[in-house]
Amino acid sequence: MRAPLPRSVFGQLALVIALVLAGAGVLALLLGRELATRPAAEQLLRAMQGFAEVVEALDQHQPHARTVAQLRDAGLEVRSTPPADARPRFAPLLRELRERAAGTLGAGRELRMDAGRGLRVIWLKPATREPLWVSFAYDRPGTGMRRFSVFMLIGCVALVWLAAAYFARRLVQPLRQLAAAAPAIV
């Protein structure tokens, strides 16, 4: 069963305005993904590919233990066992990394994600003689900033909708007066 459409001109205008705002929001999200997330993921994967090449070159020209020691001296967490692999839910950049990793990184290299303890960790496995996983951790942005952004978006949408509704009401007012006066004209 379809929801009934508003019968008044004001109600129809308000519905059109709401639909336009919803469409603009969806378009903004899609454009954000295309213009920000994909290029950032590609750039990060190219950097990781370069890092993997350096680690692989080090591992070929010196003992594996020395390569591991150099990575740890650089402040990186290194392990020989594969880390747990988590699927990021609300992280568009991490999802994009996961989708593009196999095609970009090359043979013998692998990427895994881990999210916990307030950190997001990307694990890279270069194609070394012995298994080697290197972590790249970063702090999650504070939920306060995300919450602020959501409230700002909702506030802006509400203000635009209220302003549009006010002006739509002003546009409809002469039509209401004409409709009220029409029976007297006949």
C-alpha cells in the first residue's frame, strides 16, 4: 500500500524540498567516495607497495633477523604469524583499501585490517623469505568530531528545510486567498 501524497500545495512543496535535500545528501556521499576515498586508498597502497619493495630488498641482501630488527628499531610492530583479519564496518577508506589491495600490491603480498583498542591497524605482508607482517597503526578520529559533523549536517538540513518551507508557505498564500475568494466570484 502506497503512502498517500499530501493534497495541499504546501505539503507537496515541502515533500519535494525534502526529496531534493535527501538526493543532495546521497550525491554528496557518493561524490565524497569518488573524489576523496578512492584517490587516498590508491595513494596509500602505492606507498605500501614501495615500502614492501624496500623491505623485500633488505631481506634479500641481509639476514632476515637483521631486517626484522631494523623494522623494530624504526618503531614498527613486526610479527611472523598472521594477524586476525577484521572487516571494517564504518570505515570507507579501509573498505576501499581491502577491495584494491590484491590488484595493486602484487604477488606474495597481503593486506589485513584490525580494529581494536582505539586503534586501527593495517598489516602488510611483504614477499620475504620468511613470513613477516608489519603493522601501520593510527588513532581513530574521536567520536566527538564525527558526532559534531553529523549534528552540523542535520542542523543545516533542518535550517534549509525550514527556510524553504517558510518561502513555500509565502508562495502558496496568494493561491489560498484566490481559492477562498473563488466561490464569491461565481
